[in-house]
Amino acid sequence: MCHDKEYADIYKRNMLHYIAQRNVERVHPEVQTTATYYLPHHVVKRTKRDMTKWRIVFDTSSHEKGFPSLNEVLEVGPNLLPDVLTVLFRFRLGQYALLGDVSQALLQLLLDPADRDLTRFLWYHLATS
């Protein structure tokens, strides 16, 4: 158990937010398939100016000796990110600009149900008052 109360509270709050937003789903231990992988995770704290942001990071590059990591077995597709310079030039061409917030964009992706067991993680939640 974590000894830093602030750290533990932020971790818990972030995990409960993931659950409330349905970014993660709870599975029961007896639900086991042949291909199951549990991702290690931890909280990262970043302070910039007077603002501190916390986020949970899942380590998809970790692996057991002799076995590939999740990163190594993922199918690689084409780079879909546009060239930054081209985006800046196009931005200046129009009279209006449209902006969007892509915070937590990766959490909005849906995984095929057959692949979900490869992105499991363990989290021990103590019910506290």
C-alpha cells in the first residue's frame, strides 16, 4: 500500500474516473482466456508553472524475459498524423479556425472484445470512508 496519502487519493480518483467514464471495465478473476496480459501501471506527476497534473501511465513496453511486450506485437499501421508545417499553413488560409480538445483521446478508442484480455491491469481498491 502507498504511504503517500495524496498519491493514493489521486490514484484512486483517476481510476474511479476511468470506471465512471466506462474507459475500463471490471472483469472477474475467474474469467480467463488463453491469451491474457496484465499491464503494469503507475501515476506520473508533472508540474508546470503553478499547475500539477497527474495521470496514470500503462507500461506496454514491459515484458517477461523471453516473451515480447505488447508494443512489440501490436500491428503497425501508417502514420496518420499530418505534417505540422502543412497544418500551420492551412490554418492561416481560412477566415475561421476550429479547435478541439483531444484530452484522453486514447481512452476513447474501442478495443475488439477479442483483444481486451491483452490490456488487463490489476488495481486493488480499498473502500475507505
